[in-house]
Amino acid sequence: MRVILLTAVLLAAPAAAQDVQSWNTLLVQGPVDGKLLLWAEAQTRLSNDLDRVGTVIGRVGLGVRTKNDIDFHAGYQYQHNNPAPGISSDEHRFWQQVMGPVLRRQNGFALITRWRLEERTFEGAQDTGLRLRVFWRVQMPLHGRGTAGPLLISETFVALNSTDWGARGGFDQQRTFFGWLQPLSKRLNLETGYMLQHLNRPGNNPNNHVINLTLNRRLG
């Protein structure tokens, strides 16, 4: 029965092909001791046209930085999903990622990529779902490094297997973000904008229209 409920959670989105949401994130990342890195993230998502708290996420990890500014992280994520009254689930993930610059210029322009592998489990289900996330980020400061400017992000999700809780192997979703990066201090940035989340689900393929706010605190 719990597996059936978990599957219902994952497939609840197609009932509403369009939803307006707000994702609000606090991210703290960077070196804490030499090459040792910290990643700590908390996120709350308002869904159902901003009417309910649909998802709460906590993600933490440790990593190392190489001499070529390539960062390696591994960590754990807890996620509580509450997409509709009476339907909820708790997800546990282990994750590993590699992140680094593909292109950097002296004027502050940067193209950054991140490849993340997730091992996803749900309470009440047996299978572990593997998912690959491929992330690209373009920063375009208008007046040199450390200044405000447009921010573009694309992230593709691919499920590597099918599970008893409803994941289907193959293309899972695409997130496309258009926004603005505003420095608030030397190591604190506000990233705000619009994100289109396109989900690949049985039947309808819903789109979520997301107001995305991220407060990014860099440690170094």
C-alpha cells in the first residue's frame, strides 16, 4: 500500500498540466579548510499556484578542490514531498558530483558545468533509483567580475533505471532558468528569475512555472 501511495505522489503532477510555484533556496558553499569544501543547502517549494508547501529539502556534502578549480563533492539529501492533502512521502538520497569551469574570461563571464549522480530511495519502497543530472550555468556580469548581470541555467535529468516507486528509465525532466545575479556583498549573491520545469510523465507532460530565489553564500 505504501508503494502505491509513493507512486501516486510521483504521478500527481500530471493532474495539473500547469502550476505556478516558488522555490526558495539558501546555499552555503566553498572551502572551509584548505582544499576541503562544504556544501549546505536548504530549500522550500511552494506549489499548487503558491497555495501549499509542496516540498522541503535539506542537502549537505563535503568535497575537495583540485588545482584546476575542479570540485568533487559527495553527500546526503533528505526531501519531504507533500503534493496534495493526505499524500506525502519522505525521500533519502546519496549524491556525488563534479563541478568546474569550462570557460572563464577576465571580464567575469563564466560557463560552468556540474554533473551529479543521485541514488534515490523512498520510505516504504524497496528499489534504489539512479539519476544523472547535467547542469550548465552561464554568468554574464555587465561591469566586470563581481558585478550584477544576467544568469542562464540549464539542467537535464536522466533516470538510469526504473523502480517500484514509479521512476521510469530515460529522460526525466528539463529545467531552464533565465534570471539575474545580484551581488549583495563580496561573498553573498542573490539569484532571482524564472524557471520552466518540464516533466516527462505518463499521459500529460506538465510544465511548472517557477519563481526561483536563491541566496548564495560563498565561503571562499
